[in-house]
Amino acid sequence: MNDLKTLRSKVLLCNACPLRAGAKNVVFGEGNPHARVMFIGEAPGQSEDDLGRPFVGRAGKLLDAVLEEVGLSRQEVFIANIAKCRPPQNRLPEPLEVSACLPHLKAQMRIISPKFVVLLGALSSQTLVDPSLRVTRDRGKWFEKDGIHYLVTFHPAAVLRDELGKRKLVVSDMKSLKARLDQLCQERGL
């Protein structure tokens, strides 16, 4: 599978875990297929399941606003989730469900080949970098693994529950991302 279109077709047919049976849509992910930055959340919510697109509800609107605030846009990045189908009652995906979806996400990452991955919340941070990571402790920190630089930050849904306290921290994290992205572009003459 050398392209996102082929991978998407495969993912749409996936029934490796029980989540697909209860989902209206598979939320594959969307954005720039050549993005230098990927954002990875946990799982689709109700709005995402309804529309088949990631981060389109209140959390998505907040993410868009924060990106805009630091001079980035959805068109420049690729946005996906650990799980491609909505878990019941918006619970976190269970380990079996994560295991079923992870090969799809890793294939997306191989195809897109981002330089930076922003991990939105504990599940993506623990799944892709280190099971011992804690967002409250490790937020704003960068981790390097397999040539990719990962930034841990709060999930936008968590920010919505404590907007005054966490929004400034997430904006600070996105400014750190933007600075690294600008530096990469400058080094490569882009």
C-alpha cells in the first residue's frame, strides 16, 4: 500500500474489532497527504461518526482555532485518531480495539511520513511513544522515536472541560510546534 487512497479502501472494509458494527462511518482521517505535521487523537465522537471526518465537533472547532492562533491550518496538516470507529458512549478504545486499528494508523504514518506528530491526549501518547507517559506530567515535552518528533499535549475535549487553565498550555505547545516547523522549513529552504 503506497498511497492513502488504497489504504483508505482497505480501512473502510475493516471489521477486525467490534467497533465497526456500531459505527455509522469509518473515520479514516483527513488533510494534506504530504503533511510535515500529523495530529493524532483518540477516537471519533458522535459528530465525527455522523460526518465521517475527524475533529468536526466542539473539540475540532477548538483545535482549528488554536491552529489558526499560531499560524497553522487544517489544510497544512493531517488529522487522524488511534481508533477509526466510534466507541459506544464515547468511551476510550479498549486495548483490543487499539491493536486492531494501530496497523492502519502506522500505515498512514508511513505513507504521509510526517516530521512532527502532535499526540492529543493520553491514549495516543501512551500508544505511540511510551505507556508510562502522563499528559499532565509530560505535556509540552518532545520525544523522538524512529525519526519522528512527537509532542505531547492535551486533547481538545479535555481543554473544553477546563478551557481557562489548559487552553494557554495547548497554545504554548502549538507555538513550540510552529517554531520547530519554521526552523525545519528554513533549514531546507522551503
